Amino acid sequence: MLSAEGEAPAQARTHAPDVEVAVIGAGPHGLAAAVHLRRAGVAAHVLGDPMSFWRTMPRGMRLRSNTSATNMIEPHGPLSLAAFGAQIGRPVRAPVELDDFVAYGSWVQSQAVPDVDRRQVVTLARDEHGFELALDDGEQLRARQVVVAAGIAPFEHVPDGYAHLGPDRVSHSARHREPAALRGRRLAIVGGGQSACELAALASEAGAAEVEVLVRAPRMVWLRGHSIHKRLGRLAPVVYAPTDVGPLWYSRLVERPRVFGLLPRRAQDRIAARCIRPACAHFVRVRLDGVRLTYGAHVSSAAPDGAGVALSLSDGTQRLVDEVILATGYRVDVHRYAFLGEDIRRDLRTVRGYPVLDAALQSSVPGLHFVGAPAAWSSGPIMRFVSGSWYAGRTVARALGTGARR
């Protein structure tokens, strides 16, 4: 309604949302959400530093996923990995180099979301018309709906028993962008998966004095995905989905979150655990000649010893190292997103740190959606991977696109 002077009333101007949908995060899942929302005719405003988490990963690493599953947005199309390869004049093949993947993500952003707002969200709170976002430059932004695609960086898992050592003696594997900085050091890497073994290989190749990987399990799970596909031939696409999450047959089940969600919760949890168990690719295994692998032992105690760390293991042996690196992964707990306001935290229903989401990936706070790893409890293990962005992006676009046209 207009006033006599032809302007909207002051109250309407104050409370009308500035944007229809705010997407918090500009990694693969945030970009996918934005692309699919815009294709559905919804104005999506993306906030964050594009591909920032991936740019912190160890230099020289390669992705474990096959080429198909490394696609963002969709497995085929103008924003696919093949399209990026055509743009740079060479195909990008598995195992995909980290630098190529970051360049691919930056290219997707420049092509499809060139107007990314690189400011950070400090606080997300509700108001009577939707949400209010306080940004790091002091500005305020109002949005009718919000998609949280803020990634896993806040979820680093640090087991008990290490906090007293300090950052000079113990660190998470996510903090090692430059493996060359580990040259000459004696390292104990705790973990039994890809991140532990690949960082061990990179550190050894960079000239670390000693590298040992401490694996709690009695053995390592080694993956030879490409050779299995070759042996299966034409049968491979039948039993393995292009999303590349999960083993034989499970792969096809978890690629369809709505079907996966029909299973009893106990079955979902069992299958999810099987799909995300610690494992390492064969292309890393062949680079571990200079690395000691110790199975069936965990750290019982860790104490400062001079400038280093004295470790006592569960098998009764001891180690003296310069640094302990925890390749212990990430544990989702959305309450560790510092930007969530108290009103949202209070009303956000969670299970083991995961938000409980409906079929539209909407949380118990109306209008607040989550994509990426936080959606895994409700939509299955595929949400933890890049290829999960295909489903998540389309899902929020269908839901919010329909709502925008009402």
C-alpha cells in the first residue's frame, strides 16, 4: 500500500526482506544450492568466501572420489567437470588434484554465481518476516528464507587427552596446508583413513624425519575402486551409482535419500556407517614406503617431553615425537556454527548434533534449511560428499521455488 506521496509505509520498508533466500557458504553445496535456486527463478544471495575450506587442505593432495562424483551441481551439463576441462584445454581425470578441484570450484562460481557476497555472517537471528543476518562489516541483511551451507570446518574432532599439549605439539590434520613445513620432524599421525595416510605420504615425501600412522583398527581398508569398475565392466553402473558413495549395491541405495529414508533408523545407521568407514585409496597406499603403519594400537597417554611429546600406546610401547597430528575427522554439531542466534539454537531440534530435517531439508525452525554434512542424519551419508550437492541443490530449489511462486 502506497502513501499519498507514492512511497511505501516506513514500517513496510523497514521489515521487507532484502533478499528472497540467503545462502550461507560458497563451497560445493552452497554453490549448488544457489545455481539450482536461480534456475528455479528464486533470487539467491550467496555469502562467503568461495571454496575457502578446500584451499586450506594439504598442498599436493588428491581427491579419493572418482571423476563422476567430483562434479559439483550436476553430473553432466554446462557446469560439469568435463565442461571445465574443455575450458582449460585438458581433461581432468581421477584422482583429481586438489588444485584442479579448487580451480574448478572457482570457475563454477565465476560462471554461475559471479555476484557472491564475500562478507561473513556474524549472527543469524529471526524476525517476524524471516531472518536477519548481521555481517562482519556491521551491515544487516534480511532474508525470507536461509540455506545453511557452511561446511565442516567448525567440526574438527579432537579426542580427549590432547588439549593439555598445546598447538605446538598437537594439531588437527586440517591445519597442515603446507606439508613442506614438516620437513625434518618426527610425526605420529593418529587415524585410519584417507586423510591420515595421504598426509603421511605428503610429509614423508617432503622430508619428514620419521612418520608413523597409528591405526586403532586391526587393519586398514584399502580401496581399489577403479580396478573393481574395470572388472565389472558393463555391470558396474548397475551396482555403483555415479555419486560414488558406498560399496556394492549400497551405492545405489544411498544416492536416493528419499528411498534411503524409508528404511528403519537402525538400518540407516548401519548402512551409513558402512559407507563412511575409514578407508584409503590405493593410489596413496603405493606412496607409503617411507611410512610406518602400526595397527591395533591407540594412544593411552600423551605428555610433554622437552620440545616434543612422549606417547604411551595401548600395546605397551612408547614413542617420542616432535608432533602429534590428529587425522580424526569431523563430528557434526551445528551448535558449533558460531553465527546461529540464541533464538534459533533454542528452537532447533537436533539428534547427536545433526539438525532434524524434513523432505525439503528444512529444519524445525521454519524457513531455515541445511545442506551438506549436517543433512546426513536426515538424508543419508551422501550429504557428506561433493556429489550430495546434486540432490541437495535440487531439493531446496524445488521447495523454495514452489514457495516463491505461491
